[in-house]
Amino acid sequence: MASSPPPAAEAPDPAQQPPVEQISPAELDQARRTSMAAERTWLAWWRSALAASVGALGVGRLAPEVLDVAAWPYVLLGCGYAALAVGLLISGAQRQRGLEQALRSGEHRPLPFRTVGVFTVGGVALALMTIVLVIAQT
């Protein structure tokens, strides 16, 4: 008994296929530039976090030894700079994710003022505490 040949695969009907959205070269270029700008912003968050980490190490570990003063206020201030670094890293990652989602959906997503306010207040507090320690040690 001869076996029958396998059925031929049917070619998909082009009329039943969903339309493929065509993106113009100008739109693709704009999307690339926007994505790269978001990436540069993320890297700026990282640079700021690295600077805060260096500040934490310098204030918390090096300053007390160099100035030959009590360590605890400097360690406490260094922990504040380290907390700032952690906050910058977390906020930068969240911002990057939000910008990429906004790019895909075509919406605008500005940085919330609450984020700006928190980092501004924290930065001012750390700067004032640093000034107080510098003046107190002179």
C-alpha cells in the first residue's frame, strides 16, 4: 500500500495578515535620538551617584584622619552622601525605565517635581551639614 504524500502547506492569505506599520526614516531617526538622550540621562544619574559615593568615602573615612578630629560626625555625614548615591541609582534606573516606556507608547513623561524636590532638599541638607562641620573644625 502506497502512502499518500503529505498535504502541502497552505500559503498565508495576505488579506488576512495584520497590516505592518511602516515607520518613516525620519521617525526612526527621532526615536533613536530620543532613546540615546534617555541613555545619556541615565549615565548622568550614574555619574552623580559615583560622585556622591566618592564624597561619602572622603567625608566619612578620610576627613577625620586628615583633620585628626572625632570621626562620628564625619561618618554620619558620609552615610548621608552614601544614601544620596543609592537614591540616585534607584531613581535613575526608574527614570530610564519610564522614559523607554514613554518612548514606546509615544507619550511625554516629565521628571516628577517630587523627585527634584527630594534630591534638592537632601543635597542642601548635606551641603549645610558639611559647612557646619568645616566651620566647627577650624
